[in-house]
Amino acid sequence: MMKKPAEVREELSRKFRRYRRLWLKERAECLGLISVGAEGDSILDSVKPAFPMSLSLGVPSDKTAAEAGWSGLTEWISDWEAEAKPGEGAIQWRARRFSSMGEQNVPERIDFACADEVARRLGELTDWKKDCHRFDRLMTAFPALRENSEFALDFVKGAADWTDEDVERFISVYEWLAEHPSTNLYLRQLPIPGIHTKWMDEKRKKLFLALHRAVNGTEPDTSTTFESVFGIRVKENRLRFRVLDPAMRALTANLEDLDLPRSQAATLPLAPVCVVFSENEQTGLAFPDMPGVVLVLGLGNNVGDLSEIPWLKNARILYWGDLDTYGFDILDNVRAVLPQTESVLMDEATVERWKCYAVTISEKEQYRGKLTHLTPDETRVYEGLQTDRWGENLRLEQERIPWEAALAEVKARLGL
């Protein structure tokens, strides 16, 4: 089969995508940037080196040449003559005698001495050189990576859309963090030139953690965070709540609406019979006084440390959120922390009665995660919303339910 230049280019492109990481590592090992340990650790020992690399161009047989005809054969030869370009692989030619067309000088293969030549032929030399420079820069900045080059390979791929300035900033920030392991400063307070809060996003935080593990030879630990590893102070979660029991307000200096760090909220000597969670702030503000009740407003999924608040842990919990897939996700997370949680106004009867007030959610997709802390009845509603049982992408916002009816339902559940 006579391979056309376009076909070889596509074959090269597949190899370049598939083996880019391997070629980077082989190049680094040849340059002495990666330490070679025991026998078998070396990529050059474990697999055949990628370069020099040759690709056959498919010198035709007598039969194939005859089928192509004189014009087809000469056009193929001319195409490859035009492809002979310095630094893009060397085309090797040889004489081949055909019974019907005599002896012809035909392209046999194209040889590549290194990945640079492949990248140049594909028009990707600039990006390849950028990857090589960034890999080399990391290995030079952090010699410990010589024993663990996987991070550098991951980084090159993950930071493909970064500017060179971003890469240099990443290196300098890590060096500063490593030199100041326990600043006890908030992220915005770090005196590091060139960074700002938006630059230090979650993606970069994860890369800093991965670099820290690679440099120090430690295993991943899902319990560690960027802030805990680098000694950065974290803004404490807060709890907004209303003390609906007038008698209980004597324990909060007669304050009814409080917004406190959760560690401070945990110290209050409250003992509510029931705590009602209301996702919507305005709905929560509309609740009247109720004996024995505290109301928590607008938590969303920020529920992780609620079990550390004694008066929440020991109370009956009623959760009322939006009737949509995301509302059930929040309910599931709350119940994972506070297993006694009951839902209210999040059942089939509520959907059926008040679906005239429902809207179509603006999110592109509904929440599709597996929820493991729902009751069978809640699961049926959750799955019904996913399958558009009551309407496409339905959301019944809690504040849309007529207030008098909603309040009556909550009071009935509280026995008031």
C-alpha cells in the first residue's frame, strides 16, 4: 500500500498523542534529568527506545504499481519529493524495478532522529518545546523530582493552558510556601509577589499538594488540604440561626437572629426540642416564634462539621429545602452528618398539590449522583424528578409554596 503524506501525518499524529508522555520521559532520561535506579527502572531498559523511529511509506508491489498505473505511481513519488523538508524527518529512497514500468527511485521510509522532528512535521514544535522546557524547569527547580518524574509529566499536561509566567509563579510560590510552613496567615495575607486569590484556585491548590507529595515522597491522603499542609489559616464556617423560643433567648442575651462561627455556636447552652433547617433565607425569616424550636438558615452543602454542635446533634431535625434534585442532594448530605434528620414538604403529595408553582430549572443538567441517605419515599421523589415525572427539569422552590399552607404543615409535624 502506497502511503500518502496525509496518511503518514495522521499516523504520526496518533503516535504523538499516544506517546507524548513517554517521549518526554525518554528525552529527560537521555539528558540525565531523571535518576535511573535499579535495573528495570529505566525506561530505556524496559521498552525499546522510541528514537530513532522509522515509518514505512509502503513501497508498492508489482501488482499494486500496475493497479495505480504510471500516473498514480509518479504522482505518489512527486508528493513525497515535495515532503522532503529539513528537520522534519529524513525520507529514505531506493531503486525498485517494476515489470511494467522499469526501475524507479521510490520513497521507502521516513526516519525521525528525535521527537522534535516529529513535532516539526506536525506543526506542533512550539507546543512540544514548551512542554520540554516546563518539564526541564521543574526538574531543575526541584531535584527531588528526579526520583519521581510522574508529577512533572502530569504537570506538563495539566498546565498546558498556562502562560510561562504562570509556571514561574507556581514554582516561586511553592518555594515560598516550603520555606514558610506555618504562617498562620489567611490566603489573602500571604506576602508573595504576583499572586492573588483568583490565581490561587482549587486546581492550582491540588497541584501544589501533588508537588508537595512528589518532593517529599509521601502518599496521597484525602484528609489533607492545601491549607493544612502549608499552615494557612482557614476562615471558619459560620452558622446563621434564629432562636424561635422566647424563653430560650434568655441564653443568647435575648438575641433572636445570630450568625456565629460554628465553634462559638457550639458553646451556647441551647437545648432545643427541634431544629428546623430552611434552605431559603426569606422563608426562614418568615417563621414566627415557636416553643422549643431553633431555625437554621441557608446551609447548602456546607454541613461537614454540624455534628460537632451539641444542641444540633441532640435535637430532632426537620429539613425543608427546594423540591428538586439538588434539594435532595443537600438533604442527603445533612442526614449523613445528622442521621436523625427528617424531611418536610419534600414528598410526592407536596409535588402533586403545588406543582402549578413549579418552574423549569436553569441548570443544564439535573443532579445525577447516587444518594445513599434518603428514605424509600424520598428516593421515589428524587428519581421522579430525574425522569421528569411531573415535568421537564422541575423545581418547586420552597418559598413558592403558599406560606400559610407550608407553615401549617411544619407546625403539624412539630405538634404545635
